[in-house]
Amino acid sequence: MKKVINLFLVLALYSVSTSCLETNSSNVKLITADEMQSILEQEDVQLIDVRTEEEFEAFHIVDAQNIDIDSPTFDDDISNLDKEKPVIVYCKGGVRSAKCAKKMEDAGFKKIYDLEGGLSRWKHSDKLELEVKS
């Protein structure tokens, strides 16, 4: 019985000590359309559309700038952004923006927001104004 208690104590101590070491070191936060609206109203952010130029020209969120994640100049393009200033990235469905957010984190950006579900989900929220090519 004493061995069982000792084993339990060792496991408990190990569990407590390792849980203290686990932290979320990611600078990327997945946000909803509501959260995005709030952030845009409260913070000075860089709003980045990572879709192709053609997709961007068809429609995009007002005040967004286009930096195509698949462009050969992508790394140079993001290096022109302020790494200390928060950035919101979005795409059509969330896949490309997640990829972009990871690249930006690796490049040293401090605060990155990724629009959950991209424009596909955002359009149904009626939160932000779109610029549409006429």
C-alpha cells in the first residue's frame, strides 16, 4: 500500500510540475466576425487580405490591403509591414489565412488575428462593409 501511495505522490508531483511548464506561446488568435469588428474599432491594425489579386479586386473588406499568400514576393511584402502593430489576416475560407498567420508568426509578428472561416463565414454576419467592383 505504501508503494501505491508513493507512486501516486510522484505522479501527482510530476503532473503539477509539467502543467506549469505548458504555455500557449502562439501569437495567433482565431477570431470571429464580431471580435474582428470590435478589434477594428478599438485597435490600430493592419488588415490583410491574402487571396489572389483577382479575388481581391472582385470584393474585399474596406481598408484591407492585398498580399497574396501564394505570390513569389509574399515574404518581401510582409517584411514591409510593422511587426509590432497588430495584424488581421483573412481569405475566402480560412485555410490561406491560417498559413499566412503561421508565416507571420515565424517572421516575428507580435499580435496576429486570423478571421475564423474567412469571408465565407463573415459574409453571413453582416458586420463589415465590403468594397465590390462594379
